Amino acid sequence: MNSFNIDRLKKNWRKKVSLLPKGIPILGKSLNYLLRVVVLFFVFTFIVSLFLGLVLMFSPEGSQFSFSNIENLPFGFLTLFIVALPVKTTYGAIFILIWVIYVLCFIVSWKTNFGFIKAVRKTFDTKSLLENKNFLFMFPLISSSLLVLVILVQSLQETVGVPTGSIDFHNAYRGLFELAYSPLFEEIMFRISPFAVYYAILLIFNQARWQIWSLGIYIKLFFTAVFFPERMKKRLGLPQIENVGVRKGISNGEWLMIILTSTIFGLAHYVSGSGWEIGKITSSFLAGFVFCLAYLAFGFHAPILLHWFFNYYFYVYEVATQNYQGIFENIESIIDFTVQILGLSIILFFLTYLILKLYRDSISSSDAKSIESGLTMDLSSNDEIEN
């Protein structure tokens, strides 16, 4: 095979690959506008839900519960340990504190990673959409697709006789409080505190390698790692999800932590005795797995808000519908329908992207082998001529 044929092969390869560019343009202008509208709609409903919960908790119907006293508040850490914090205050006061934390998480989501406004104004193809760094923009896409996956897993399990179970609240406002508190409680217990210990040990054992020569630098890196793992990796020159993707951007130790904490998270729901059955283990593992990935990719606020979506967000509209019906009943129906459509669309979009990417990689691999074998044949023929 001469150099002309090699060049021709290369040109043919480039031509075929050009049919599948890195950003596969299946998101045209109309779909870009539709995506923006859907994201803005969900962010609007998130904000409404946040404030609606506060109104409901201190409404005439909810005030009896919100002004009742609480003496012990459970606090969990390192996946296994729970202590009772001796607090003497009202449920309403704790609810306000929780509410403020969620507001701060939304503010962080809005402002970090280039900001929400820039993300909304950006035109997306498949590659740039999957690599979007602003969590608030990605929040509706991740949460809706995860919810659909959880529903599919639970439905498949139930068809073969594996029950999921459920939780019922006799008092709607106690339920609202518990579903507002549990995302913070569980994310600190199952995600943030285990990874905090992991990063603390990791930094200690790599002090010389990463030139961490003072306590001040260590503390700064530690808190950076706990709140924004990607930023810590960037400062130390480690592989990041942002640059090399999920598979290479997450270390072996982090993968082990993801599997371990997600497994315990799934088992904890089943053994808690709160009403969940054995089928909850797999769906909670799946949710915990995605929460961990979101934590490592975006920061501490991401798993908290994803968990908030599953617990607080839907329940607020449910309570509002029970109390006031009317417009809230319509809003709840629209949200349920839109979440399922968006979730299915994102899953199909992602599967299409993966199939096309695998096809493009197979083209690259096969043509590279053809070029390599051609070079080998060319060298062999040259050797024969010389002999």
C-alpha cells in the first residue's frame, strides 16, 4: 500500500467521521428554544414550590404543628451513625433554617459554573448539552430522567412480585417537615460526611506528593474538596470530570466510595422500618449512585437539591392540592406529565448519543487498523523489493 492509498484512507475516514461530528446536531433551533422553555418552566416551579412550602407550614392549618415544640433532632454521619441533637425549639424554627439552606443551595446553583443565565442563552448540540457545567440548568434534566428510571425499576420489580412499599403521613405538615429535613439529613449522612473523611485521609497520605506543606493549605484544600471536589482536583492538577469525563475523572477510590455509600443508602431505606419494602433497595441504590456523581461533578448543593426534588418538591404541590385544589391540582398534573415526558426524552436522547458515539468510535478503530495493516504490508513489500 503506497502513501497515496494511505492518504485516501485517511480522507475517507475523515469523511465518514464528519457525518457524525462531536456535537451531533440533533438539537436544532426549535429544540433549543423548547429546551430553554422547559428548563425555565421547571426552575420556576422549583422556586414556587420552595416558597409554597413555607406558606403551607405557617398557614392556619399548619401553624398548630409548626409552633409545637421539638426537643431532639436526629443527625446522621458516616452512613451508620445517628445522634439526637438536644434542641429546644419549634418545628417551624427548624423548618425556616432548612428552608434557608435550600435557598442558599439554589443561589450556589444559579451563580456557579458560568451562571444559569449564560447556560440558558447558550445554543446546544448533543456534546455541549451533556458537558454543561451549570447545575441549575441541568437540574430538571437529571432529576426528571432519574425519576423515570426509578419508576421503571420499581415497576419492573413489582411485575415479578418484588414490592417497593411506601410511606404514609397521618399529619400532612409533619410529613412536609420530615420530607424537607430528610434530604439534608441523608445527604450529610450518606454522601458528604463519608467523602469528607475520604478526602481528609487522601490529603494526609499525599502531602509530600501534592506539596501540602502547611496546615493552612491542608485545611483550605480539605474544605474545597468537601464542598466542590472538582475544584480541589483542579488545584492539584488531578484528572477532572470536566476535562476527561466521568470514567477517568473519578478515581478508583471515589468509585469505591460511590458503590459503598450507595449500597448502604439502599439498604438503610429497607431496614429503617418506615414502610419501605425490599424493592426499595435497588431504586435507592440507583438514586444514591446518581447523587454521588452529581456531588463529584457539581458540588455539595447538587445531591441535596436532587434529593429535595424527590422529597419536598412533589409533596408540597400534593399538600397544596389537598388543601386548596383548584389551580394547584392543575399545576400538579402539568408537572407530573412534563416530568415524565422530559425524563423519557432525556433518556432517549442520551441513548441515541451513546449509540452514535459507539458507531463513530468503531469507524475510527476499524479505519485506524486498516491504515496500520496497510503500512505493515507496504513495509513488507519494500523489504521484498530490497531483497
